Amino acid sequence: MTEKEVVVKGLKINYKIFGSKGMPFLILHGWGSKSDRWEAVGELLSKKGLMVVIPDLPGFGKSQEPKEAWSIDDYVDLVMELLKNFPEFKDEFYLFGHSFGGAIAVKFSIKYPQRIKKLFLAAAACIRKKTTAKSYLHKISKIMKVFSFLPLYKQLRNAIYKFIIKKSDYPFVEGVMKETYVKVVLEDLSQKLLFVKVPTVIIWGDQDELTPVEYSHIINQKIEKSKLIILPNIKHNLDRHDHPEVLTDKILDNLDIEIFSPNNISL
């Protein structure tokens, strides 16, 4: 494994490379994650002959934060610019996205379908069901700024968001990443999934507490050339589960299988 840094779109981007030969494989991590958490998967895949690149997305790990609030599309553009530094990725490559990284991967595959040999979506955060709490997220964030001068502002803010929007990462991010988070969670990709035309493998834990497993079936139905794999007794954080070889095996099993029959569910 080698770790390097490159400037992309004016930001210092840290990334890791596993292996030097073979079909290129890009991993996009989830919100709050980083390349470190995917090292085990990267190592296992590289031992099977793949060249794996795992960047720290802007605002995470050792990469710089965006200078202004970013949308999913901004991250897509960043990924495209980053890949220009790797001649191995000039043609087709495998794209894997987990959670927030899955949303980026979906939009990337729609914009650049000719670049994707196969898309892997793991607990992808593509479906954002509208709730009363989430619909007010942006308004509440602005209101809270008015009280930022109070001594106990952070404690008050965290308590409010914990009560209003359960399981939200919003209280735990600061500055531009807080505004980025609002942009990201308010974008629902449900209808855009219909435009994914590349072969897709959907991998989901049946105990996922953040992106419910029923979302995986919706994604499977909307992406015509897709296959769904449910992992028993696995939660959302596929980057941190105790057996990275379980996920790796599912990836390897599906690298060169052409999917002709849609909605093929494998347990």
C-alpha cells in the first residue's frame, strides 16, 4: 500500500493505492469515514489482482475541506478530476460506493456511463425520504446560527438535533461541512436511479440501522441491470464490520459476471 497526496480543484486530496497492476477499482467511502477504514478491503482486493484506489473525499480523513458548501455533483466533479492523475483509469474501471459514497457513485455512473465497467453500491444513501424533521433541517440550521454567541450554544444545538433528527451527523460537523451535509441529505436520488444503465451490484446488510434494507429493494427495482445481495447479520458500517473478507468475496464473485436478468436477489 502506498499513500500519496495530490492537488485537485485547489484542494489537497489524500489517497491510498493497493496493488500496481490489474483492472482499476475505485472505492468511495461514506460520510464521516475515510480511506483508513477501507484498508483491509483494499488489501484483499489487490491480492486478487486488482489495482485499488481509495481517496479521502474532501472534508474527510487527511483531505482538505471544500472552500464552500458542496453538493453531490461537486464531489462527482472532484472524482473525475482526481482520476486524471491515474492513467490506469482512463478507460473502464470498477466503481464502488458505500453510503454517501454510493450516492456519488450513482451520479458519476449516470454522467459517465462509458467509464464504468461495473457499479457496486453498498448501503448506498440514495433514497432520502422526506420527513417533517428533514424538511425543516435547512431552516433550523439558519435559526440556530442566530444563537451562536451563547456560552452553551454547542450543547443546545446538539440536543435539539438529537431530539429532532435522530441518527443525524449534523451536530458533529462544523463550518462548511455542516452546510455541505445539509445539501447532501436534502437530495433524493430515487428518480435518478432510473437513469443508471451500467451493470450494478447492490450489497446491503440485513441489520442496517441507517439505510434500511427495504431501500436496497427499491434501488434494485429502479436500476434495470442490477443484482441484489443481502448480507446476513451485517449493519451499515461495512467498512468496519469484523469480516472484511465477506464483503470482498461478494465483490470478487461479481467482477466479471454480466447481468442480463434484472432484480436477481441473492442471499
